[in-house]
Amino acid sequence: MYRLKYDPAAEAVHEAMPPAASEALTLALAEACRDPHAVTEPYGEDDGVVRMIVTKQAFAVLLIGQAMKTITVLQVTYLG
């Protein structure tokens, strides 16, 4: 299981999203904590480190830390 961390700006965007969109992203991030490479997509070049998770109304850019088993949410974009 990976531990989830947030960049403060990304966390603020996630918290400001409408409830349904926020919940969908929260559930997707919970799945990513179980197996980040199975439920995320490459962000740019597939280096296995910077990934993204996409929902119907948002996407998040993630930094996967293999050694420390962390996922840092670097950016959240609400697509509305």
C-alpha cells in the first residue's frame, strides 16, 4: 500500500471541487494507493515515476515514489 501526499495547491483544488467530482477523484486515488501502475497512465514519457489519473471531471498528476512507497499529488485539474 502506498501513502498519499499532496502538494498544498493540488489539495486546495481537490477540496474546492464539487462533491461528486471530488469523490470520484478520491476513489481513484485510493485505488492508485493499492497499485499505482495498474490504474494510472503515463504522463509524457513513460518513466514509471510521473503518472496521471483521469476521471470524467478531473485529472491529477502524480509522482510515484517506489522506495518510500508514496504517491505525491503534484497537480489537480478540474475539467468541470
